[in-house]
Amino acid sequence: MMGSSARVMSGSLALGILAVTLLTFFFFPGHTYLQSDTQIYIPLMERLWDPSLLGRDLMASRPHLAYTLYDEVAFVIRRVTHAPFQYALEAQQIAFRALGLWGVFLAATALGLERRFAFVVMALFGLGATIIGPAVLTFEYEPVPRGFAVMLMFCAIGLAMRGRLELAGIAGAVAFLYHAPTTVPFWIVFGFVSYQAGRRAARAWIPLALAAALILVVARFQPGIAERQVFFGRIDPAMVEIQRIRAPYNWISLWPASVFWHYAVLAAATAAAVRRLRITGAPRAFLLGMTLLGLLSLPFSFVALDLSKWTLMPQFQPARAVLFVTAMSVIACAAAAVRANWMESAAWLLIPIIVPLHKSVLPPLNIREAIVLFGSAAAIACFLAWTKARPRLLPALLATVLAAYFVMPKNYPDLWTQDLISLNAWARESTPKDALFHFPDAGKALYPGIFRAVALRPVYVDWKAGGQVNYFKSLGDEWWKRWRETMVNSPGATDLRSRGIDFVVVKKPSDWQGGTLVYSNGTYTVFRLPSRGLSAPPVAP
């Protein structure tokens, strides 16, 4: 009977985690594709998959995938299933989100909570958070290496809090294979915890050693390398200015003061919650240790990048460790809310709710945000109190928590339009593989990156591709030159033709002179420049 009951509970937990995972994917925080960093990764992988593609694209010709198995895993899935990269990556995204939520559930039980209330903590955590300053998320919208690694980190943290150090080491090692920089704070705290556990924990480090060796071997055979990443050196003044313009999130000196107050409040809330919960051992070490390391990442990044201009830092991006300041605060405060009476519980719940709702814990809030914040905190606190006395009310408590997934406002627009889809399809079907496209009136908009990844045609320059200035100096110099000369300024058809550009895509055809009209829809018009002997494709309506 006990074994049957345990299986039922485990099955119910698995279904519950799956349900929350799907809520995070399809509702809130949600997911996107080719609206952020997959605009970088997909073209890189498409070119590695088929070297005949994107050969004239500045960004796609310089992959930075040597120190991750992200591309290799996607290639294996694509070869086995014949699914496009989108599905290969999104399947992993869902699986890793489920593992991350399971880890938070384990962490909550390690804090002494009953399983039903640990599930509440997990569901609150699933609302995610935007990490202001370094511009990352606890639940990345896109299926990118950092997002996979972060979820595996929460899985590893939960396992380590429960004393399952060998399993935690495996989860941490897999995260290392996807995005090594994300895992550094975990391994520091894990080292302290395993030292406290004694010699029996030594085996927990074997997976990391194997992962590091595997990465070094795979990196030596990475195909398509046109320029090696430089790890030791100083960023020259010209590149400093380019990076500060294109990637200000890396430079602590450019962050507003409110960001630092935000993390100070979160860290103080975590410390207060740990004191309230009276926890010790590994749970205490991870909650406080990850928080401390997140805070220390800020002065470290300031010294290493802003002052010393170390070339590794824009690639390593140490300040992104403040993600764990937010994450630990959400877990600790949600757990403290479960332990408290109604009034105190509502106060603790403000942190897990305001973070996904308002991004910052600092005011001001608009009226809608205030209603959602205080209304949700009060309602969940009420049902927490009632469920403690009347366990039959657990479904009502869970429904109240999960209702938050439907009232939170999404933080991203939908960039996909039918006209963009039609443009992509026309270019892919009607133009040569090496035809070079230019979007002179796109500015900082993201649709040229979607075009590159879907049409699989090279783009002369766009804002998103400039993110690669963190990795390669020559790319950064050339990208900035192209941006200034063809996006800040407005050269004519003759100038663009001399640069090897074959097609110009504009939204306002009346502002463009030169070239032959070859395609038009409600939003985009394409002109062909008579260069390199290309024959004109038929004009599409």
C-alpha cells in the first residue's frame, strides 16, 4: 500500500510539474523563436549544417560555438528526427524547464516544506523574472544555451540541497556543456558543500572533469572557425566604444543606480527569509552563497571589464550571475510565505509576484500592476492559511497560484507578420543562395535577423548581428563600419552596388531610388541592384 501510494504521489508530482512547465511555455513567461538570440544561433548552425549557405554573411561566417555542445546536440536530434532546428531546440527547452522546476520543488522540500506547499513555491518560481542590468531571464524566452544551463542549475541546486550530490554533479556538468560561464557560481558553492560532506562527495566532481575534457576535445574539431576567440588581452579603445554602444548591458558603469538598490533589496529579503526559516546546512549555503556570489559579480565585472578591459569579460559576462540573487530571493521568500501567518505571508509573497510583474522591486507601479500585485498576494496568502487548516482546499490554493500565469502581462511583442513570412519565402525560393540583402531603413528593428534565419540569405548589416562584437574584434570593426556607412548614413544604389549588395528591402519604396522592383507586399518592397550578373527574378505581387 505504501509503495502504491508513493507511486501515485510521484505520478501526481510529475503531472503537476509537466502542467506548470507547459504553462510557462505557452502562457507566461512564454517562449519566442528568432526574436532574440536565436537570430544569432540559427544562422550559425544552418551554415555549419550546410556550408553553401550564408557564406557572404558577416555574422554567420564567424561561429562562436566551439566551447558548447549546443550545436552538436541539435545536429544529432535533427539527423535522428529530421526535424528542423526550431523543434530540436524547443523540445530541449521544455525538457530543461521541467528539470529546473523539479529542482526548485526539491529545494523547497529541503527548506522543510510539505510537498503540497513545495509545489506552490515551484509554481510561483515558474512565473520567471527579468534580470535588469545584464538583460537576461530566469526563464529565457528563446531556446538558447544560457537558458538551458540556467534551468539545469536550478535542478542541480535542488538536488544538492537534498544531499544528492552525485546527481547534482551530473546536472551541473551537463549545464557546463551547454554554457560554462553560467555554472561558475554553482560550482563555487558546490565546492563548499561537498567539502563539508567529506570524502564521500569526491565522486560528485567526476562529471565536471569529464565535461571539461569533452569540451576541450570538441573545441579543437569545431568546423567553420574563421577567427579564434581571444581570451587574454585588453580591449582596444575603439572596440570599447563599439561595445559600450552595442552591448551596454555588459558595462556596470552604464547601469543606473536603481539597479543596484534593486539587488540590495532582494539580497536583504533573502537574508531575512533564511533567518525566518531557520535553515542550516546545504540549503542555507546555496541560498546565501548564490546570493553573495551574485552580488560579488558586480564589482568583479566592474574591475575586470570597465577598468581593466579584459577581453574575456564580454564573452564571459560575469554580471549575469545576479540572476541568482533574484532566483534565490524568490525561492526563499515564497518558502517564508508558506511558514508565516496570513498578514506576514502576504508581505513575503510580494517579492515572488513583483519580480515577474514589474521587473524591479522598486516603485512606481501603475494601477494595473498594483491591483495584480496586492490582489494576488492577498488571495494566495488567504488560501495558504485556509489550506493549512483544511487540506481539502489545496485545489483552490493551486488554482489561485496558477491564475497568476494568466494575469501577468507578456514582456515581448510578436514580430512575426504575414508580410514578413511572405518576404522570407519569396527570397528563399526566388533568389540565389549567395544573394546579399540590405535593409537600409530597418534601424534597430529585428526583422532583418528573422529574414536571415528563415530565408537563409546573407544580410549586409543589422543591429542584432552586432552582438557578436563581444566575441570577435575584426567582426566588431567591420560591423561598426558597415553600420555607420549604410545605416546611419543613406548611400545610394551605386554605393551599395559597389559593396556587393544584390537586393535592397525597404518599407517606404517612395524614398528609394535605383534598382529594379522585383517583389512587393503590403509592408516590404524589394529592389534588385544590377550587380554580379544576377538575372532578375520575376516580379511578385
